[in-house]
Amino acid sequence: MMKGSIFLAVVLITQGAVRHVPRVEAARIQTAAQVIDIDEMPTIPEANKDIKGLKEGDIQQKNENTRNTIETNQFPEYIWPDKKIPIVYGMETTALTKAAVDEARREYELRTCLSLPIRTNEENYVSIRVLGGCFSSVGMQGGLQILSIGNGCEQMSTVVHEFMHAIGVWHEQSRADRDDYIVINYDAIDPDLAYNFDNYDFSETDDRRVAYDFDSVMHYGKTAFSIDGNNSIVTRDPAFQDVIGQRSGFSAGDVTKIARMYDCPQPLRVTNHEDFETVLIGGYSHVGLNTNVKWLRHVLGESSTLGPTTKDLPAYDATHGVEGRGSFLYMDTSKGFPGQSAFIKSMRYTTNVAHQCLEFSYFLRINVGSTFKLYIYLAEIDPLDGEIIDFNSPLWSQTTSTIGGPEYWKVKRMTISAPSAYRLVFYGITGQYYDDVIAIDDISVVDKECDTGYLTIPEYSNLMSTYEPDQFYQSPVMYTGNPGYAFQLLIYPNGWQSSIDAGFPGYMSMYFRLIGGSYDDELVWPFDQQFIRLVITDQGPNPTERLNYFYNFLTDASSITLGAAWQKPAGLGSTNTAVGYRTFFFNDRFSTRSYLKNDVAYFSVQVTDMRNYNESESSSSLRNPVLRNSQESMVGEPVDWPEGKPQPLMAKEDFEYNYDEEREKEDEERDDVPPGMITVKTGLLVVVITSAIVFVVMALLTCVVAKSFRVKQKTAPAVMTDVRYGPGLSKEHHAKYSDRKDIL
């Protein structure tokens, strides 16, 4: 059986006629799919219902000092020194648990100054175990302390919750002032469990000057410890009744509490984000770039909309998605002359890790036949003054005519490999029309890889109002890498019903399925021990404050019920059974936060290979290889650069020789080499001399060929496309790709 989930049903849905949905491709509407439904993860109180002696449902505590957060001045012994919480994995820890823990480790680095490194010889550390439930101690206890992530607890948000206990944070509903915001309904609670709702006065609690946080990952849900299904926690403001108990991750209040507890200057990982809401536009500038036209900031409700270009600009931006509010950058095409160039470059950005996720929104309303071009570059800069040395090859380009199609802000996302310091450059070339519209907004670079693939569905409210419960939207085929497994997402806006039940009205369903792809004969089968995370993305403007909604599971090819879903598909285009969650998301939640912005829903999927994981590295180190710096990475046509500007050059492949000192030492110490056989050392010497001769000859030839080039060639950063984050193990490759340590 699949660990951390329970099989419910296998249903073949064949009912219902295809209904027209405006502006959504009719081909995407499907009315037949074989799906396997798995249970949601239980809440923490549900997972721990049979465990005795836990305080507040998931706290194992040696002392009686009960506070919302530990008072660092009075109890410094409970605070982890050096902002590090070393961890070890118990022998029984599953691949699913390790994947969830690694997701949490990365979140701590992205949102806080704390890290969870693998223990070396530290005296105080956390041992992650699978002990039947999810629980932790509060604060550092001294020596080894247990943190259990048992079966049913393997969600990243649950791990974040338990580690917040370990660093010294108690539950939100135990705050001294909680009765001003919530009411505990003791009639719905077993009297023997009422102690789980104790709260403590200000002599024992420290809220770190953070207002009561309904969004906190430390707040229990509305039915926690309920014996009859009624709400045990009632929010005084009904708007928060379905907000409490979120298990998406850190809220802004959670991050603030941690920062004030541990005196965090900034997170370990860097997030650069700009939404152009101020006149400074995040340091983006034209300086040093001799452009013919400009990128201009448009403020909705304030800037003129009477000009040749501005009269056709969108009525809303990508940040807020509300008509008449916000701002964005647009390229001035009002002169109507083709071939004019417009640069806009970011300030100097830095990064701490090898791979980053670049994401931005763009709006295009382009006349048919227009020769406009839009490019984005990852520019190499001088380390001292930050000036651009080389623009390198384009990361992405867009030259497609779009008038006549749906007009909405689109999201572009890609994993990149940036140097430690760099600049982003957006470069546009005008077409023949003064009313071409080219706009950009919400640019972010986050110090982690993007998820494997993503899907945006415009006018999603139309799907919710017109799709029958048995109709689903089928994503395009996506791949996990090069080479990679092919897969699709199935989105049921109104869930599904079968011949034996009416389903769950008001919920959307989400499923993952394999489909026969182009590389299937090159890959290792079955598709086993893969961590699959399905996501509805919170499209809030600040990536560090988003609360994405997700569920995850681990593929298990040995399962009698689920094994067939992970075998090799029958052929190109053939589909396997889909696996996912019938009650993935309550549709009313789309109106909260930014899950539905500009009437666009944003779905994401992450696939992580856990087949050859070991505890000394994070699961995200296990990626399939990509075509680094290859011509296939380039999109669109070469740019016609203005005279005197550096030409974008094709980058050469990076090669790294891994020198194995231990192996060479063993070879040198060997004295039993048979007669007539050369030693490894001698063989290496011959290879080195031969290689040197070949290198000299090739270098001379290269110099002759390259003599006419005056611009020094630079090595462009690696670029990975949208679907690059998961397994793609070919038969010719080793299963382990640990060229970097992702967790700091």
C-alpha cells in the first residue's frame, strides 16, 4: 500500500456531454478517465488520537514552561545556538518522510535565518522518527530529542509545524489573548481532552508583538478534537472560520515570530521580487543601454490612457488583478517604427545556491503580422562595478502574434543557473504597429528550483459554473526532464461522481497520470519511489508570503492497487490510471487569498526522485541531467543587436574533472601489478600527454578560426525549461545526481 495515504476507489467515469466553455479550449474538456482516489492526510489531532500523554495534541515536553513562544531572556537554554537545528534520520524513516522533511528544510531557509543541516558531531540535535504520529518537544531539550513524522504526517506543512515546536513555538490558540478572537466550544470536546485547549497568561506567553494570526501554521483547525463533527473552535469573525488550521506553510506572522526569537537579519536564501508599485521600480533602469524607445511605468487610475499605445493597455495589473489598481511596465510603441529596441535592466541581484526559479508575468496584445520581439537575458556583470559584461544567450523569447486570442496576464516560469551576482535584462524590439502592447510585471527570482511543471487556466470561474461533476480539464503533456517521463494533470473543477455516489459537491479534484512519451524506451521502469506534490498556487505578489495549497504522495510500484499506474504506458500517447485526491480543494477557498487572480487558476506539480536518496543530501539534489548551455536551450530568433553592443554568444559546455585522491592513493600503493601490465599511474600519464598534444593542435585550429572575432566569448549560465525538476533516469545514467548540496 502507498505509505501515508489510503486507497478509496477506482472509478471509470463515462457520463455527461461536453458543454461549451467560453475561451477555454473545448479539446481540454474530457468526460472519461480512470482514476484512483487516495485519502487526504489526517489532521495532527487525528493522526495522534491513539497516542497518550501528549500536550495540546502533539507536544512531548519535559518541562512545564508553557508559552506561545519561549522567552529567550528567561529561558535561553531552550534556544538553539548558531541558528542551526542539526537533524538525523531514524533507520525506519521512509522516503516519503524524507521528501517532506527536505521540503520543510528548504522552506526554513527561504523564509527564515534558521537551517536544519544533517548532524555531524553536535551534542544537541533532533532525531526524526516514524513513531505512529506527529509530535515534538518545544525548544531545545539538550542532547537527542525526538521529532516524529509518522504515517499520515508526511506533508511539508506538518513538518514545518513540528519543527516550529522544536525551535520554541507553541500553538496559536494557546495565546493569552486568544479569547478575544476565538471561542472554544467545549460541548463538542471530550471532557478528558479539554486540557488541549488551555491557554496561558502573559506571565507565561510571549506573542512577539505579532497580532493574533488566523493564518498561522500553528493554529489548529475548526474541528480539532471534536467528538461529534461540530466546530470545536469558532472564530468571532466568521470570515476566518475556514481559514484556521491551514497546512500550507509559514504565515507572515510565523516568520515574524521566528525572526524576533532568533534575531534573524534575513533568510538564508535570497528572494528578489519587483511589482513596480513604486516610482523607483525596484532599481530597474535604462542607464548604460542606448535604447531607441523606453520601458515606461503605467499607474492604473493615474497615468494617461489617451495615447496611441496607452489606450490599449490592460485595465488591471498582474499584482492585484483588480481593475484600476496597481502598476506595471510597458514598452512604448507609439512611434510606430519597426526595429526600435528597448532595454530595461534590473539592479544587481545575488544568489546563494546553484539553481533559482525565475518567474514573471507578461501581457501581449500584438497585431497579426507584427515583427515585434521580446527577450529576457541573464546578464554577466563586472564583480566590482556591476556593469554588464555579456548578455549571453536569451533565456526566453516571444514573437507570436496574439490579437484575436484571450487577453490576460500570462505567467512564465523557468529554472535558471545564475552566477553569484547578475542582472536581468528585458529587451524588446518594436514591430510595425503603434498599438502593439508589450507589458511586464511581478518579476521574482527565488533561491530554489521551480517545480517540475505548471499549468494556468484562464477564466477558471467559467469552468466552475459550466463543468459537470464528471468533466475534467486535461493539461498539455509535460515532461520531468531530458530525457523524462511524460505526465498530465487532470483538473475536475466540480469534482466527480460515480454510479454509486454523488461525489463531494463544492470540491475540485486533482490527479496526476503518466502518459506514453517520447523517451519511454530510454527510461528506467517502473516509475517507482517518486515524490509527487500537487499544488494550487497562491498568486500573491510576494513569493515569500504565499500560502500554496497542496497534497503529496509517493509512488509505490509494489502496491497491488496502485502498481499498474506506475508501469510503462502501452505506447506513445496512451494513458495510465490517474492518481490523486477527490476532495483536493474546497471551491469557496478560491475567493480567499490569491488562489484565483485575474480569474486565472495556477496549478503546479513537483516530481522528485527518491530512489537513491541518502540522508547526507537533500532530495532536491536528485535531479535528472539537463542539456546545459546547449542550442536547444535557446528560444526564438537571434537578436539584431544595436551597433556597438556585445553580441550574445553560444556558450561552451562546462566540464568538471572529479579528482579522486583516495582512488589514486590506492593505485600508487599497489605493488602486485602483473608483468606486462601498465599501472594506473602510467596509464594516466600516457592519457595526459596524448590529451595535451591533441589540445595544443585543437587550440591552434581554434585560434585560426576565431581570429576574426573581437568580442571575448563568455560562458552563459545554464538554463532549464519549465519541466526540469524530477526524475528522468535513463538506462545509461547513474541514478544519483548530487553535484551540489541544496540544503545549506
